[in-house]
Amino acid sequence: MGAHRKTAREATYGPQRHLTLKSRLFVLLRDELGLGRQPKIAQLLCDEIVSLVDECFVTEDQLRLGQVLVLAPEAGQGNSFRFGLDQLRMRPVRLTLLVPEDIAALAAGKSHLEVRMTRMARMVHEAFDQGACLTTSQLGLLVGMSPATVASQIHRYHEEHGEFLPLRGIVEDCSSATTHKVEIVRLHLEGLATSEIAEKTHHSPKSVERYLRRFNQVREFVRYLDKALEPAVVARILGIGEKLTRSYLELIPADELPAEE
């Protein structure tokens, strides 16, 4: 049989298949980045780039009124002390800035602070449900407040609702705040299992176990003291923060602590 011959329609319309973003990217990678001899690699890169574009740019019908699309650090990458956020995997997440209930709450007399805390909690949970963690800085940009003010209001939210919001600093253990660490130990002393504590505080079991080891270090150390030491001294000997040490000492039963001179 002879070679397959194109139909008239195929000859006319077939080339139109290449009028796409993927085709344009392929030519760019081939001609500008020297991948002409590696077409399979170029094609894989094209597929990946197009996939990212599809995730990050949405049409109006893919967002509800009051929503916004942002990039946030993907959960489960650990802290970024050794490298910045620009080195982390990001995930596009849809956040709801405003819903009719927010307006109704304000109209009914609720304070701006109460409604703002509700909005922040909603967005933090939405991001976490989509596999990402907002930072206090990012949340501040979304609601028009400084990171310090956000952190203060998040702390107030925890005190009022008894819930730790899954911000990046909490989930990835890169926050200097001691509140969630103390809460983890308190839940442990109440008899909760590691898995239960991890779920309740949005921490990994590994992080929970690390906090509990730290607490037990302090607890074991003070048992062998003949007299009480200043928290600063205990912190220096054990190599942990003074503020955290003070919080842990407050959780240790009084009959386990050495007597004051």
C-alpha cells in the first residue's frame, strides 16, 4: 500500500492544531533554549508549563463572587530557615474574601474585629483544605493589616475558640510563638494520644513528639535539682528558649519541682 494520503480537510485544518500555547512554548524551547535535539524533554516541559498556567489562571466562572486566587506554600515542606519562600513549592488556592454572611454580621452589630477574625479563619482553613498554608504576612496583605496585628488577632482567636488555625508557622513549626507548643504538652498531660494531638493542633506527629521530648527534658532535669534554678539557667543548660522553658515549668506539677530557697 502507498503512504497514507491526507484528505483535503486534514490538509486544510490539521495545521491549525498547532496554534496553541503548547506549540508556541515548544518552538521557544527549541530555538531559544537549545532543546532542538531533545524534543521529548522539550515536550515534557511544555506539558508542565501549560499545566501550571491552567492552575494559576482561571476564568470568571471558576471563581465565585468575593473570591480571589493566590499562590501559597504547599503544606508539608517544613520550615524555610535555610531558604526563602521563593525556593518552596507553591500551590494556587481559591480564597473567599467576602460572603453575604460577613456583611449581614456587620449590619447586625458585630464588631469589625469579630468579622475580620471570622474572615481570616475562613481563608486559612480554605488554603489548608486545598493543601497549602498561608503565612501571617500573606494573610495581612489579604485583610490589610500588619503581620504583627494578624498574629495578635490569631492568638485572640485561639483563646476565644480554643482552636489553632493552620497557618504556615504552626503547621511547619517555623513560628517563634510558644502558645501552640505549650498547648501540645497540655493536651498530652490530659491524656490525649500523639495522633489525636497532631490532628487537633494541625501538626505532624513528628513535631508533636519533638515538643514532648523537650518538655520531658525539662521535667526530668528539674527532678534532680536540690534547689530551684532560674528559668534562664535551665534554658541555657538544655539549649532551649527561656520563654518556652518558663511555660514548660508552669506545666510541671508542683510536687515535682525543687523547693525555693
